Amino acid sequence: MSTFYQLEFERPLTELEQQIAAAEAARREGASPRPVPAFGGVSEAAVAEPPADLDELRTRRDELIVQLYSRLSPWDTVRVARHPNRPQTRDYIARFCRDFCELHGDRRFGDDPAIVTGFGRIGSIKCLIVGHQKGRNTNEKLACHFGCAHPEGYRKALAKMKLAEKFALPIVTLVDTPGAYPGLGAEQRGQAEAIAVNLREMSVLKTPIVSVIIGEGGSGGALGIAVADRVAMLQHAWYSVISPEGCAAILWKQANEQTNKSAASALKLTAADNLELGIIDAVIPEPPGGAHRDPALAASNLERWIVQQLIELRDLNPDVLVEQRYARFRRMGRHEVRA
């Protein structure tokens, strides 16, 4: 599988990185830039271009990254959230979870690889980890249906959450899905019912729940594991009732570059928008240039926020926890008309 992927707005950055790569290669080889053939009696050394200043190129690259990512449009944010090298649930588990023991199956139909569940430690805290998985290579993506879970995935998640509640362990969910799988088999096995039951049951689980949208947060497919006491988004993630393409197809009867941009802006799907609307509680900063450029730093920022929330929530009375969770979601969408 090719690892090269270029975002449209990153084109100037890609050209600069190619210059850096060439300068680094020349430095490793200990060679000066390729000489220009002599012409008109002028020596090769006299007309050869001076070596590129590697430090200057790197500084220009870092400045350009900050500049580009400080003014992302909503549609560009969606593209960053879909970057193929962006860390996924299993990547974060590998980086900051210890003693992870994966659990499979919903005990009714089968196992859904689009949702990962298991017990482990984040920092010193034992917890249940639940998250969407899109897959890396073609075979994994097909097996995981590109992160679109089936009803057995949501039932698996809920069964493990109830197990965590039984042992008084907190729950951490990592959301990264364009939406629940819309296929015929999924509908026949009760896709909508499985998500609805998750919403109902998660709202009354007597154990702390922390949820983070790490990439895409599409519709009920995301909300099916995101009913939590604290909800956050990574800086360049998106969270909305529908994808920009789905919205564009409904409103304008076609999804193209222009309608997708318009839909992304209208949906208010960025982390900043969701924070302003009260849908989420925090925005977790990403490394300059997005989580795909520095997965280790992204994982460190995510781990720090999760641990902080779990420490704050673990001392709350379970009944108070449920009441506050219920009130949190009841506040959403409230609109006051002032005379």
C-alpha cells in the first residue's frame, strides 16, 4: 500500500518537504549538490548552485505548517480527519494502554472488527476501552467496513460496558466513524434498535464514561458509543449529525467539491463549533500539522486528558454521576427567546 497522500491545501508544504528530503540525502552522502556541466569556459564549481540551508528549510516548513493549519476550512478539517495515516483506536491502545486484553463478540450473532473492546490500564487507572477501527491496509479496511459498525458491534460494546459497570471500572470510548453500516444485513439485524438501546443504557450506567472523537464522528454511528460524562474532540476531528457528502446529496441533490464545502460549513462540525454549541466539553490539541504528523505527541495529549477526567469523575457518587449525565444531554439544543 502506498504511504504517500497529499491534501490539496498542503501542496506548498509537500514541495518544501521534498526539498528538505533532497538536502538531507545530500548531507547523508556527504556530497555537494550535483554540479552543472561547464559551459563557455566556465568551470563546473563556479556555476554549481550553493547547498540548500537545511535548518532554514525546516524553519520555513514549521512556519508553513502552523500557518496552513491555523486557517483550515470545515471541509479541510474533514479531509484531515480522514487522513489515511491518522492514528486509530488500535494505535492509541498500543501507545498508552498497558495490559490490554481484547474481548470479542456480542454473544448473539458474532464479532464486529469495526469496534474494538477490551480491558487495560491508562496511566495507573484500570478501565474498559471501546473504539472504532477503520483498518490500515485494504484487507483490514474491508474487514472493518471502513469503521462503519454493524449492530453486533454496538451490542458487543454495550455488553462489555455492562461488565465494566459490574466491576466498577470506568469506560473510555474513542470515536472514529463516518456512520453506522447501512447495508441490508445490518438493517435486518436491527441496526437502529442496537444504537437506540446503547443510547438508553449508556445514559444510566453507574460508572464514569469518557468519550473522545479522534477522527470522524458521524451521526448515530458515533453517538452509539459516545453517551458520556465528559466528551472531547481532537483538534482536527469532526462531529455532526451527517457527513458533508450526505448533507450535500440531500440539500442539493449532488455531492461535489462545491456542495461538500457548503455543507461542511453549514453543519458546524469542527471541534471549535461543537465546543461553542455545548456539544463537547473540551478540544484536545493536536501536534502542528495534525495527529498523523506526530502520533506519539497526539497520543500523549490524549492520554493526559483522559487520565485527568477519570481522576475527577471516579470519586463521584454513581447516582449523582447518572443525574449529571442525563442533565448534560438534556441541555443540548435548548434555545431561549428573549423579548
